[in-house]
Amino acid sequence: MGGGRLIFMEQENIYKQFAKDIESVVRADLGQTLETYGYDLDMVFTASKWKPLVLIIGNYSSGKSTFINELVGAEIQRTGQAPTDDSFTIITSTEGSEVESETKGSAIINDPSLPFESLRKFGEKFISHFQLKRIQNDKIRELAVIDSPGMLDSVTEKDRGYDYLGAIGEIASMSDLIILMFDPHKAGTIKEAYEVIRSTLPVTVGEERIVYVLNRIDECDNLADLVKSYGTLTWNLSQMTGRKDIPRIFLTFSPERARQNETLGIWAKERDELKAAIFSAPRMRLNHILQHVDRELRAFGLLLEAMAVFKQNFWQKMLYLGKITFLASVIAFFFADLLLKLITGYPDMPFVISLLTGELNPGAILTSAAFAILPIGLASVYVHRLFWPKYVKLMLCNLESLVTLDTAYKKDLWKKVKAKVEALITSQAGRQIWLSHTKNQKKNETLIRKKMSVFYDRIKSI
Ligand SMILES: Nc1nc2c(ncn2[C@@H]2O[C@H](COP(=O)(O)OP(=O)(O)OP(=O)(O)O)[C@@H](O)[C@H]2O)c(=O)[nH]1
Ligand SMILES: [Mg+2]
């Protein structure tokens, strides 16, 4: 046990060190800049805050809880044929001298050492369906497994009382591995499962983090029955994900609950492979952290792009207005008093005349200067009172015009930062036209291009 524990500790150190290194590079190169734009660095590193997470989702009664119990080797979760779990339960081991405990949702969300603060937005009803169980168990020392309420067919957000799909999406985005479990009775035909695969997961999770499982295959009456279920599931998945390739689907069954079935032999080892995949979650975390930081930086890059265009458009218009004002000032300087003389007969000697006759006097220069200032004053009032508020409003109504969303990836990133761009323009537009966004863009790009690639190389060598 000592040796195994030592390897655990070493691994733990590698992962923690990796996360720390990325954090310190980003903080050193971009910390201040991120803060200038109200970017909370803690949010960027939420993914690396706690243990690797494995989220288990799927149809009701597909065997999620049974599988978790088997994984940890203890009856932690209730199981049953009808929909059983109505809560999200995080299961992990106790640390050091901690005793076994169950923590309520409100305490989890308010605990700054845990990464679940962002789930607060799903409201009280969700929080009351959220819990953390710490058990004495070495197997899950390095990770936390999350059991979830089974997906149902005819349930709505109103029935659940909270945005179930939204919560799944949010938890999935933090998770390093997502096990999506089906069973032969409902191989991908459940409405909520459809929604999750079709709309929720693609937004928050990279494909490589999702593991598909067809569980309870012992309940297929014969091989033909199993092939039919498998075919149905792959067909449904291809419809839902839009993927052209067929992802690997683990065909599993619970050795304890399985009915006698002679065709099962060949698949018996898939259960162990699935468990091995779960225990590799800490490794997945490295990728996850890096991808997460990379994505956040690229999203930040998009925010900078938007702010740079916001600033550039403004100064372009100012340049145009400046040229007109300058022209008006020059005309006013030379001819305004001449016009005044034609209308009112005053002053006696307009500036241009005195210039031509060589009788230039300081009084005439001063009057002309005063006339020259007039367009500047008017322009400045126009900019402050009319142009600026209108410009800000126009930009807020056309936020998309600030960025080029030429790829699906950029469109996804835009969903992440649009609200931030809006908030920046709403609350500190005046500041944004003075900040050096292009310089910050370059800094950000250099960090992504040069320094992040070093970390990608480092993952390969771990
Ligand atoms: N035959 C067979 N039965 C299984 C298998 N896995 C689980 N079961 C049984 O299926 C039923 C449902 O299992 P659970 O583990 O409670 O399923 P769940 O996915 O957690 O269900 P919800 O919490 O309701 O979403 C239980 O009665 C289990 O004993 C399996 O591989 N084969
Ligand atoms: Mg369950």
C-alpha cells in the first residue's frame, strides 16, 4: 500500500505543479492586463482548484449509481428500478484526519476551497438537490465522482424546479470526464438525453472528454438483441452529435446484478476498461486545465478585439470630425470677422484685410483666434452631449459588429465574452477609448502562441 500511495502522491504533485505553473505564467504575463478588463483570474483557474471530476449522467435506471458503488467498492448510493436519484451527489474520499461526512448544497457552494460557486445561479431548488459525500476510500482519493438524477422523458424544467440541463452543462464544463450512460431499453431515445447531447454538451465540453456507455447489456436476450440496441444507440448518437465517426461505446454490465447470459463473456473486460478510463481522469485534467486556460485566453483575445474596434471606430470618427473642425476653425480664423463686418459693420479692419494691407494688429489676431476657437467649442459640446452617448448606444446595440465571428469556435467564445464586452462598454466606455488594446492583444497572443505550446509539449512527456 505504501508504494501505491507514494505513486498517488507523486502523481498528485505532478498535476498540482502543472496547474500551478500555468497559473504563475499567466499571472506573470497577463495578470494585470486581465484585471484591467475586470477579468477574475480565479475564475480562469477554477478548473484547477480541486480534484479531477468525473460526472456520470444518463437515462434513469441505466445503472449509474450501481456503477459508482462498484467503483468505490461500497454501497454509497441508493439504487432501484424506478427513477431513484433526484440529486447531484459528489462522492470523494476524506482528507487526512477528516471523518466521513455529508455536506449540503448551500455549504458546498459557499466553500471557497471547492469549485462549485458558479452553480449558485441555478437557485435554491437546485442547491437543495446538491450534496457532497466524503467517505473513507482510497480508490477515489485522487478524484471525485458525481452521481446525477437520471434523465427522463416527459419532464420539464418546471417539474424539476430548476434548469436541469443548464446545471448538467455547467458541471460538465468543470468535469474532466463525462460518462454518458444508456441502457438497452432506452438506447438514446430519452428526451432529456437528446437535449444534453444535442445542445448542452457541445457548448461546454470537448468531444474527447465524453465517454459513451451502453450498460445493462446482460438484459439483451441474445446477441441479435444486443446488436439491435447497439445499432439504435449509434444511430441516435450520430443524429444527436452530428459526428460522422462512431465514437467508442463501452458495452458493460454490472457483474453483481447481471442476469445469467452466455453471450456476455467477450464484453466482461469492458467494465474494467471503463473503470481504468475513470481512474485516468487526473491525466485528463491536465488537458482540461490547459484547454480551459487556452480557451479563456482566446475568449479574452476576442474581448480585446472588440474593445480595440470600439476604440478604433471612435477615433476614426473623431479624426473625421477633427478634420472638419480644423477646417471650420481655419475658415473662422480668416473669415469670420469679415462676415461679421459685412453683416454688422464691425470690426473696422477684419483680419484678412489687415493681413493684406500689412496693418496687422494684436486686436484683430485675438478676435480671429476667438472665432477659431468657436468651432472647437461647438464640436466638443457636440461630442460630449450628442455624439458620444449615441456612439456608445449604437455599439451596445450592435456588439457583433465589433468582432469577426468567422468560425464556429469564435462564435462559441463570443457567447462567453459578449456579456463582459457589454458590461465594459456600459460601465467604462470612456476608459476603453484610452486603453492600449492592441498592445494587450499582442501580449495575449504571444502568451497563447509561445508559452501555452510549452505546456502542451510538457503534457506529452508526463
Ligand atoms: N441486469 C442488470 N441490472 C442492473 C445493472 N446495473 C444496474 N442494474 C439494476 O438497475 C436498476 C437501476 O440501477 P441504478 O444504479 O439505480 O440506476 P441509476 O442510473 O442510478 O438510476 P437513477 O438514479 O434513477 O437515475 C437497479 O435495480 C440495479 O440493480 C446491470 O448491469 N444489469
Ligand atoms: Mg442513481
